[in-house]
Amino acid sequence: MEEDNLKSLFEDLREGFDFENPKLGHQQRFLAKLQEQRDGYGHEAFNTNYKWWKPLMGVAASVALIVSVLLVVQPGSSSKDLASVSPEMSQTQDYFTVAITEELNRLESERSPETEAMVDDALSRMSILEDEYEELKKDLTESGDDQRVIYAMIANFQNRIDLLKSVLENIENVKLIKQDSNENSITI
């Protein structure tokens, strides 16, 4: 219905439309006028703005370079870890890291609806111990390889492994209790 109205409207207005073609060379004259305008005031305006922005861009680039260098190279911001103390401590850190990773994998594999709360609690406590280890790394950097800090770092690793082993034992106990209760309910 609306299409019919549009068609009739255009048919009524057809006589008023301009169907003439432009004169020969119209496009070249039009492009020449555009070129004149661009070469005239438009180009000068660009040069004026560019002359004003050029020193400002140099200053901005210098500031950006200085900020990026300061962010990348901050003296004393890098913290040392146990591996940076000695080759023996590097082996110790590698051993603990592998052991913790294995225990975490075992813990995740034991996740079930019955053990969900225990696993989440263990991961929360692990996060706290990892945060403490990060603080110890900063302390090690500041203290210059103080033996007390090194022992505290090793103790932190041991605490993490002990925590994971304890939670895994508790999960095994929950499984055994559940299995025993299932066996008792079946025999009754």
C-alpha cells in the first residue's frame, strides 16, 4: 500500500526532475576547483597547525620515552628468589616447586561436591602462603641474602606442601567414611 503511494508520488513529480546531463568537461572543472581550494587556504592551515604541533609532539614523545624507561628499569624493584642465592638453593626451589605443583594437581583431581569446600579452603590458604612468599622475596632483596629470610622461604615451601598433604589426607578420610557408610547401608 505504501509502495503504491510512493510510486504515484514519484510519477506525479517526474516532470519536475532534472534529467539533463552536465556539460562536457564538468568533472575536470570541478576537480580543478577542488585542487585550487586545497592548494589555497586548506594547505596553509595544515602547515600552520603542523608548525605549532611539531615541537609539542617532540616534547610528548620525549616524556613518553622517559616514562617507559623509568617503568622498565626501576632499580631495586626486582625481587630475588631462592634460586638467585646459590645453585643449591636453586635446586631446593626447583624441588619444592615440582612437589607443590604435583600436590596441587592431585588436589584438583580430588575435587568433588563432597570435597569442594576443603579444596577451596586449601587454595585460599595456599594463596595466603604465596603472598607471604612474595613478601619474603622482597625481604631477601633488601636484606642481601640474610640466612633467616632464606630459612623462612624454605619453611614457607614446606608449609605449603604440608598444607596440601594434610588436605589430601582429609579428603581420603572423607572418601573412606563415605565408602564405609555406603557399605553399611547396603548390608542392612
